[in-house]
Amino acid sequence: MTAVLFGCAATLSPTPAAAEDAASGPLKVAFVYVGPVGDHGWSYQHDLGRRAVEERFGGKVVTTMVENVSEGADAERVIEELAEAGNKLIFTTSFGFMNPTIKVAARHPEVMFEHATGYKRSPNVATYSARFYEGRTVVGLIAGKMTKSNIIGYIGSHPIPEVISGINAFTLALRKVNPKAEVRVVWVNAWYDPGKEAAAAKALLDQGADVICQHTDSPAPVQAAAERGAWSVGQSSDMTRFGPNSQLTSIVDEWDVYYISRVQAVLSGTWKPTDTWGGLKDKMLYLAPYNPALPKDVLELAEKARVDIMDGTLNPFAGPIIGQDGKEILPAGKTLSDADILRMNYYVEGVQGKLPR
Amino acid sequence: MAMAWIAPVLAVGLTLGASLALFAGLGFPPLAAIHAYFVQPISSLRGLAELGVKATPLALCALGLGIGFRANVWNIGAEGQLTMGALAGGGVALACHGSGGWWLLPAMLAAGIAGGMAWAAIPAFLRNRYHTSEILTSLMLTYVAALFHAWLIHGPLRDPDGMGFPESRLFEPDALLPMLLPGTRLHIGALFVVVAMAAAWLLLARSFLGFQLKVAGLAPQAAALAGFDRHRLVWFSLLVSGGLAGLAGVVEVAGPIGQLSTTISPGYGFTAIIVAFLGRLHPIGMVLAALVMALSYLGGEAAQIALGLPQAVTGVFQGMLLFFLLASDVLVHYRVRRATPPLPG
């Protein structure tokens, strides 16, 4: 059945070259984005990675992308279409694409899949993500030094471990330099919703926050903070142009190196369904140029932390870690394991409000 | 009457013409783009099945809404009723996890319909009891439903083995809709559309209740004078549209999705309003309109894959379709005349 359908899709393809591609032509690589490429955040950075692949491999690779794919029933169809269209490597770049990716992968053993931020793998599904929390540590130190009101606003997307570990890493660093500072979190239950993100930022500013952090994909919070003369921290992408006087720095995802290495692996036949979780030292994320208004001592503090994380002398989750209820979660001298970070479902001391669960 | 049916056809024709110009203007080969948009998605069995999958929730919601719109009952909150239906049905599936049987799926469908009805009953009650506008209440309840949905999947219904991610377990086979076509995702939800379409047609064209609904919409005073019970019609319209939206929701989660996830519907309940009007509030027309709308989504994806056409073009296309439909409507029903304004005084 699959073979019949595949044959029919190939002959119906509008470009006569498509059929040849599958055999010997350039490697076809596809990307599925949850947001529009123009989100200037998460999906935008993935698309920069796609373009880096095109640039690096020239005529050896052809890429396709489908943007703004809903995480519901549509995802499976889009991924299936891409597999049927002869793509040999497909990157699905949002958590909600996990089960659709696994389902399609089971039907297409000849295609290799890469799912971002998920935990399910199979013989032809690899996973990858970045240690976003490493950037949060550096940003937390800066925010602790820069806040005057000692209230930090933090806009969360979904209360999943990836986001919660970011909030905790940020808060731990924040309170290391400023024990009086606290973090207030607003969940918008969306990755990309500029309207809700801006409303959340304004609500936090109204509560006295003077630094706005975000773990959502649009630059709306940076814009909202800029309008009120507050500081902000960008997310996924360098959002300087949306608030040149406001953005302290931004935690930028960089997928170029990973995508190029994975495409290379397919080209040289060494691709394996690996699980990659890279950080600052793997160049999977970096910090956007610091705001020129940062005082010298803050700059040095931030840079030292960044370098220390890269060479392993600073662990963002080193004990003592105290929970919201004042109980010790991790004693001094110990560090959290990767498994603990990937399962994180609590707030540390200094975060206000209750974790939705 | 014939002219009323020409307008949508004319609108589709004009949209096609304008899309040709748009594609050419964007620098894409217009004919290849039209092919990718309208032909390629449905030129395989799998494509046709996907069209059915995409059109099913749109048609179910639109059929219910259309009945209410005929009677001047404006349920704008089908999206929320769909969500509640999905949660109710999905909740049954998860509650019976590990102890299912043949009865599970019917129970889920019943729970889904009941969930949608219950959510629509609130605006119905408020409208009848307090003369509250059902447009506002049904719309606002959509956001309440979305928050309830978020709370459930972040809390009680979250997959215990899911690493804290906000989605439920995968449903067991007993809780999944049987497939109509093996090897595709076309599920028996498509048959529900056929049944609902026939029932809606019988109701509107052949029943006294349907007559009352139409009179209440076209001439409320005449309906009141004839002694038609306005309250009953409001209850009926909202419960039917809520029930069908709830069915659409449970069919989505028990069909193509197979779990409760963060996204159940990308706005089907709202798109269904467009579908209802595109289909002239006629049961058969609405199902056809659902297919056209579904094709425009599938075509948007196909055009992105085949030609790299930006996704925003799909939105522009749908906008043009509506614009031309409304324009054709106006021009079919009204004649443009040059008239001298009446003298003042």
C-alpha cells in the first residue's frame, strides 16, 4: 500500500526532477516549524539553521520548510507529506510534533527524522535540544545586578521541564548576587502569541517588575519592556532591534552547527538516532552582544560565568538548592544530574506563585 | 434562488483568477502554484483521505452553527464547545485506561456530545433567562474552555510517564476511531458528517421544527405571533450546535490525534463560521464549503512543500475567498445605480 502511494505521489509531483532526486540527485532535507518563520524567535532561528545547511552544501542538498504547523492533527499530515515527497532527513522542531514524528517514522523506515526537545527515539528518530538553562544562569546574574525594584517578571510558555529548569537556573543565579530579588512568573500557555505575551509583560511591569524575561518566541515582551523603559532579556534570537535600549542580552539558539553535522552524517552514511543535548560549549546557544549600558563589573561577572560554564567549572545546578517551601532539594557540593534537570517539576526559593500542575 | 448559488461559484472563480495574479506577482509560476494548491493535495488516495480528515471537524461544527444561524441564534463559541467535547470524551478514554472494551468508544462519543452541549447550554440559559447576548457569552466561554483544557493537561490528565510535558497518555486502541480506508487516516468521523448532513437537511426542509427555526430567523415577529416558543428554539439551536461541536472535538482526539495534547483544534470552531456562510447555511452547501476550506489548508501546505510558497498565502487566499463571496453576494442581491440624491427639505 505504502509503495503504491509513494509511486503515485512521485509521478504526480509537479517538478519532473523530483522522481530522479529520490534516486541519485541532491539529498532532500525538510524542516517543520511550529511558528511562522517571521516570529523572530524560535522558528526563525531554526530557519537560519536551514539556510546555513543550504549555504554549506550548495547543490548537494535541497531543503524544504513548512511553517506555522499546528501541533494537533495537522502535524502528522505535514510530516507524512514531506516523507512522501522524497525527503530523506526531516527535522520536526517543536515538542508537540513528537508523537506525529514517531508515527510517521514507523511507516517510513527509509527516512531519518530529528525531533527537537522531545524524549522519544526510535531506530530512525533522533532527538536534540540545547541546554537553554546555561544561558539563564548568565542572564540571572546580570538581572540581579541591574534590577532596582528587586522584582523580575518572567513570561513562561508551557510549564514543562525545559522552561522550569530555565526559571530555576535564572533564579538561583539571580539570588546569588541579589538575595532580595524575586521572580514572578506568568504562563501564557503558548509558544508564540504576541498578544498574550505583550499582555503578560505589561501585567508584570504593572506589578513593579523592572526586568522582563521570557521563554516564549515573539519579541513582544521586549517591545513592551522597551516602551516602559524597563530591561528585558530576549529569547531564541537576538531581539535587539525590538528594544535597543531595553534588551540586556538574549539567549540565542544556534542550530547551524548541529544541522550541518547531521546532514553531513546522512551524506556520509554515518547517521545514528542519537540524543543530543548541547550547551554553550557546543555552540548550540550563545549570548547576544551585551547592552552597552551594562556597567563594567556586571559585564565581567557575566563573561566569567559564561566562560566558567563552558569549561565546566560552574554548574548552573550546583547545591545548595532550596525549594520554595524552604526545604533543601540538593545539599552543597552536589550537582543535579541531567535526568533530574529533564524531569524538573518544582520551583526553587525566590520564585513567587505556585507551579501549575 | 439560482443567483444565490451562483455567488459562491463566482467567488471561487474570482479567487482563482486573483490567486493567479498573486502567484505571478510573487514570482512563482502561477499554473504550477494553482496545481500545487488545488490539484496535488487530492491527486492521491491518501490526499483525498486527508481532505476528509481535515473537513470533518469543520463540517460537523458548521452544520450545527448553520441551524442556529437560520434561527438568528448566534453561537460564536463552537471552538470552546469543541474543546469541552474533546476533554469530556478524552477524559472518559483516560479514566478507563487499561480497562476498555467495545463500549468505550460509544461512551466517549456520548461524553463528547454531552460536553459540547453542556458548554452551549450556558449561553442558552443566559439568553433565555437574562436576555444576555449569546454572541458574547459563547465567545467568552471559549477562553474559559481553553484555560480548563490547559489546566487538565498540565495537571490531572497529564501523562504520568511524560517527563512533565503537558499532554495525556496515548489512547488505547479501544478508544480510537476505526479507520474507513486502511493505510490512511480517514476515520468513521467522516460518516458522522454524512449522517449529520442528512439529519440537518431533514430538519430544515421537512420538519415543523425546522420551519419554526427558519421563521424565527426571517421574521421574528411573525414567529412570535404564530406562537412559536422562542425559548425552545434557542435551547434547541444551541444544544444541537454545541453537541455537534463537541462531537467534532471527540472525533479529533479519538481520530487523528489519539491523545489530549496542547493543541486540539487550530481554530476549527471559528473557521466553521466562515464555512457555514460559504455554504449558504444549507446542509449540503456547508459540507461542500468545508471541503473547499479544507482543500485550501492542504493546498497551502502542498504549495509550501512543492514551491516554497509562504504560508501567509493560505491566509490571503482564504481572505480573498470570503471577500469575493461577500462582494458577489452584494452584487447579486443589489443593483448598482447612479442616482441623484433627493433634494433636501
